[in-house]
Amino acid sequence: MPGIGLMKRRLEKEEDAIALAVSGVAKRYNIDPSQPETLETKYHTDAGDWYVALGWNDMRAVVRMDSVLAQITDIKKIPKDKET
């Protein structure tokens, strides 16, 4: 079986990872897909994972995805710091 570096990735482009992250967050938190704003994206070359940070209203979420399987492996919701 080839290593991850030799396998075809399904999430090859940043835009694909963002689309999957927005879809997953919209489903999990029952929000409109137009609400989340992309804050940051990172690709971990050794693990083959995409990380997408999204923000909406007073919440943020970091979505981790496997680029080979094109599936979400983790979503962490983080409340924004409230400014006073």
C-alpha cells in the first residue's frame, strides 16, 4: 500500500477544504452556509490534513480534515473573547 505522499488527495485545493469545512460547520451548528467567514487555512504536509478556521456571529471553529479521504475528522468550537 502506498504511503500518504503517493496517494491521490481528494482535497487538493484550499477551496475544496474550505467548502467541506463550511458544509460541516453549517450542518453541525444549524447555521446558514453563508454565515461562516474563513479566518485561516493550513495544510499539514506530513499528516496530510487540512485545518480551516471559520468565524460567525460570536463563535469560531477549527475544522480538521483528512485530505486523502476528504472527510472531517474533528470540529472544535471556540467562543470569541468578549470585548468589554
